[in-house]
Amino acid sequence: MTVLARLGTARVALAALTGVTALYFVLIVFGNVTDYGTNEQFVVHVLAMDTTFKDPDVLWRAITDPTLATIAYVLIIAWEAVTAVVLVSAFVAWLRPGRAETARRLSVLGWVMAVLLFGGGFIAIGGEWFQMWQSSTWNGMEAAFRNVVIASFGLVLALREPSTSRT
């Protein structure tokens, strides 16, 4: 089999998508740690709902306690870091012969974690519960959606890939 034919396999595609997603999460964590304040402000403003339409029927949901905002932000960073570790581990497994099933499972886990963070955390909780979609300044809905689509695409590819063990 030629080199080009080997590169055109589902395994290589999954490895590449896993690697790119892993790199993305590593950079997210790096940015959140090295530029803590900028992204912390995003979380603070979304939770405070201070740039939404100011509807009193939903403003009771706002969280303005700085300690709670810090806890939320640290938990987000921790989730992102664990997701990065899982995806980097998956990428390394894709590169090792005989590790395709481990790589596939780790990729699936990493992408599920990404969907939970961006779909559940940012779109559902941030976007809907805290009305982030109303803010022209602190609206991360488009970026969150983009991340859910990428992770979901990876999930579809990985779950369609034949498994050596279905336990």
C-alpha cells in the first residue's frame, strides 16, 4: 500500500481530528491560565447577566458573588484541562500501533466532554439560563456552537469506526 493510500484512512482522519481538537483544548487551557483575568471577566459578566435585556422575570438567576464566579471559572478550566489530557492521550494512542480501540474510546470521551462543556455549559446554561444570547458584549454562543459541531463531527466519525471490542 502506498504512503498516500495509508494516509487516506479513517484512522488517520480520526487521529488528525483528535490531534487538532487536543491542540485546541491545550491552547484554551494555556490561554485561560496565562490570561486568567480576560476570560474570567467573560464568566463574571455572563453569570451576573449585567449586559442582558434586564428582564426582571429572569434577573433573579444572576450570580454576582465574586467567589461563586471564581469557583465556576476554575471548574471550567479544570474541565478543559481534563478534556485536553484525554484528547492528547487519545492522539498519542492513535499514533501507536495496536492502540486503535483505546484511541477511539479516548477520542469519544474527549469529544463527549467537549459537547458537555460547550453544549451543556455554554449553550444551555450560559446561553439560555443566564441569557448570554442577549448580550452584544459577552456572547459566546457562536463559538460554543462551533465547538459543539466539531466535537459532534468527531463523535460521529469515531462511533462509525468499527470497533475491535464492543464492550
